[in-house]
Amino acid sequence: MNAPQPGMSIQEFRIRGKEMVEYICKFMSDIGDRRVTPDVGPGYLRPMLPTEPPVDPEPWDDIMQDVESKIMPGITHWQHPRFHAYFPAGNSFPSILGDMLSDAIGCIGFSWAASPACTELETIVCDWLGKVIGLPNDFLYFSENSQGGGVLQGSASECILVCMLAARAQAIARLKESSAYSHLDETALLGRLMAYCSRESHSCVEKDAMICFVKLRILEPDEKSVLRGETLRQAIEDDVSAGYVPFFVSTTLGTTACCSFDNLEEIGPLCQKYPGIWLHVDAAYAGNSFICPELKYLMKGIEYADSFNTNPNKFLLTNFDCSCLWVRDRFKLTSALVVDPLYLQHTHTDTTIDYRHWSIPLSRRFRSLKLWFVIRNYGISGLQAYIRNHVQLAKRFEMLVKKDSRFELCNEVVLGLVCFRAKGSDKLNQKLLSAINDSGRIHMVPAKVNQRYTIRFALAAPNATTEDVDIAWGVITDFLSEILESKDVMDELADIREKKRKATLEQRRSFFVRMVSDPAIQPGFTKTPNRTKLDTQATIGGHSLNVQPSARSWISWPLAYLMQARDAADTSELSLRFRHLDTMVRLKTSGTGSRRGSTNGYSPEQSPSVSPFRARSPDGTA
């Protein structure tokens, strides 16, 4: 009799699978009742789990109990209706089922021979999506006379990396054929290559350039966070004059910080003036929205691109990972990445696609299955409705921001992202966002837009509603009101303390203020408040002054009188305020020097309310 096999039998899987579907359905139905962000600290999980893995099998019920009691408390719920931090993490039931089936099939589709359906469905689905988006026919595999095609990568970071590698390979090959560079080896040629992107580009562009060992020039966008052609032109001309070779430009349609769109109509023709520049378009989030006819205007200039990527796992209800990349010339891409050992070759190599030549990893999951399920189950009309709902809700939030005079809008709202801030300092907005996130009621993240601290409100939940937007706005305004009320109280207390301080000093200073402000006043007192030896070092407005005893200015005149004091019984400091200079002079005791003033002087301090103009030294210099 055979011994029982460890793990889960197919009979138990039927039971546990149904239970898991029920758990998922309940989780997604009740997700709104959970806290959107976890209330745990770093390292919370370590004490809750054993230090060693189990030697013997454990009951499935115990495992699921630990999921709810130990794992779920540490989850940030990206599908929560109050999650507004990042671009959406695509999710839908047909996508989940597609991943489930893909995992069950368990194929590793690195070549056509490794699993023909895995390869061919990927090619077909990419063409489907490319057509609906409106990409040029050159990007579609099945288009007549096309050398292009699409592939599913793990992320936009991988898409940009493989394109940069392909552009680098093309540039080096071209330079080697040039008499001006033919004597240099590849290491030297790498040092000549220059890539370009905007400051608003995703951070992965910089990381990819590091991997490729090439220089990357990060350019400043305009006031709307858009990279313009003129900016790129000046940079390229300067670099060419310095001996660099431009080879790659990464643009963005729908930037991470504020969803801005680089000007392809200006950048594209410029790139074509320089031989060998590869123009890439990263539309990880926004590219999915181009399936809506009314939003296709956002991709004007796409005809100039050499490659384009978008992530259905962001804005097309498909679970991670699923990033679509299209190239105009697939042979330029594959020639940079081909490694062809005998054990990976097959008899149909010359007539089929082997996606192992299109990406960094060899192993590839059956990603196209879930995207195929989503497109078929929703239809293009259903996906368009989902995108339009997010756009409409973002417009509603924009309207709420505009209606409240305490806030200001910080981006042009085109899709599902609104950037805003409370009117005031960055510190105020940091405090506001921190208070909101600490509450766990909604979750947002900051970004720099035009070098200012802003708050990003992103529509992320698959089934977001008007109620979700209104609840979020209510949370935001409530917290701002509390902070402003608290700030008013603190400001009032500060005013009271300041008035009290001024009143205390008023009597001590009044005579000296009047005397300094009006030199005609004679020193009609019989006992000076400060009878000490005084320093001569002085600074007004940050400039050092050396005062001679013989000087008799309106500043030195009253001081000279004090310096003649002979009684050293009082060693305290004395502050004098010059009202017409907004400057305070502090007289400090000195351990040396003549009692008659040969080394005596003053040390002024700038008043807190001083203006730049009024903080000038007596000789007029700043």
C-alpha cells in the first residue's frame, strides 16, 4: 500500500479552492471595513512566526488562521476605496482567474517550442491592444510589411531597460563603422554615449542608465512639467559640441508626480535630425486610457517613436505583472539581447517568435492569459467605461479643490490624478498629509510639482464611486480645519508672550531708544544702567565694523557716553534698539581694555522683522 503523499491532494484542493474563492470574495466585499494602511511598525512579524520552518506538515486551517491574524494586519490595501496614494494596481476577477489558470498550467514560455500557445497568444493580444490604443501599424506584428511587434514584460522599468540596451548596441555598432571612432574599443565608446530624459521621468530611467553604463542628462521641464523640444535641442547641441553622442531619449506620457505629457510633436522631429537617436515613450499609466477616442489626442507625435510601453496592470484592470512593450523594429531589439545556446534552439526558430530574445529573463510566465480574459470579459466598451469613471471622479475632486479657498490645484487634471495643496507653507502640507495618513482613514502620498510640496489624490479602486471621493474630501478638509484652528491658538499664545516680553523690556529700553533715535536729546541721567568694560567688535547686517574712539556718529555718540562710565559694579548686558534701522545693538562686557573706551564697542543684532533693504550697514553696503 502506497504511503500518503505530503501536501494537498486534488480532493482537498477542490475543497480548499472553493474556500479560498469564498475568502477572496468576502475579503474584497468587506475591504472597506478594514484600515487602509497597517497600524504596525517595522519588524512586527518576526516575533509572531517561528524562527525555523516546520518539519512536519501543518493543517491548512492553521495556515489560513495565521493569514488573517498575522499577515492581514500588515497589509496596505491597494484595492481599498480609501486608497488614493499611487496609480491603480490593476485587479479584477477575470484577471485573478487568468493568473490561477496560468499557475495551474505552469509553463515557462521562453520560446515558441516551450509552449506555442503561450507565445502566440501574447503576440495576438499585444496586437489587439496596440490597435485599440491607436499605435502606428509599424508597431503591430501582423501588420503588412511590419518589422515591429509587442511583448509582455514584468514592468515599465524592464521595458525601458531593454530599449536602452538595444539603442546602445545600435549606437556602438554605428560608431565602430565611423572612421572617427573605429580605433576606440567599446569601453571608450560607452563613455561617449549620452541619454536624455526629463526631471519628471520615472526614476527607473536613471537606474537603467546606470545598468547600461551610459551617461544620462536629466532635463528641466517647463512650468507645466512638460519636456519641450527646445530644451532637448539645446542639450543635444551642447553635448555634441563637447564630443558626446546622443543615442536615446526617454519621454513620458502621464508622469508619476503630476500626470503631465511630454511634447512629442516637438521632440520627435528633433530626434530624427540626429542619426541613431532612439525615441522611447513611457506611458505606463496613461497609455491605457488611449483606448478612449476622446483621449487619443494625448499621444500626438507617437508616429516619431521607436518604442512605446504601457501597463495594463495599472489602468486596465489586469493584475501585476503585465507591462506591454511595442517596438518599431523588433530585429534591433533582439539583436542586442540574443544568447542562443544549443539547448534552447528548436526547428522553428526561423519562422516563429522566441520571446526570450525580447527580455532580460529567460523564464517567462503565461502573462497574456489574464489580459486575454480581461479584454474578452469586459470588452473594450467595459474597459472604456472604467477609465471614464476614474476621469469623471478626478474632475469631481478637482471641482471640490477649486471651491475651497484654502486649497490650490497644482496640475492639469486630465486622467485620474489630482495634485493639490493647502495654501501655505510646505511644512503645513507635510503636517496635513502626515495627520491624514496616520489616521488610517485614507492614504495619499506627496510629490514635488514645480519644486513645491504637493499631495497626490489618485483614483485607484476598481469600482470607485462619487461617495468615495466625497468621503476623502471630507477627511482632508476636517484635518486641515483642525490644524488651522490649532495653529491659530498657538499663534495667539505666541502673540501674548511676545507682547508680555515687549512690555517687560519697554521701560528698560525706552530712554536709550529715544536717545539714539534723536541725538538732540541730552543724556540727563545720573546713573547709567551698564557700567562695565565694553568690546569694540561690531557687526551690523553681517558686516564687521571697527569703531574708533574719536568717531562721533549718531551711533557712536550715545555709546561714547556710556563708555566713559567708571563704575563697574553692574556686569549685565544691555540691548539698544535703533528703530530706523530695525537693528538692535547689544553691549557685552569685556575682560580687557581701557575703561575710557580705547577697546570699547558694540555688537548689533538684526531685528526679526528686518527687511533686506533696511539691514544695510551705515556705509550703505548690504
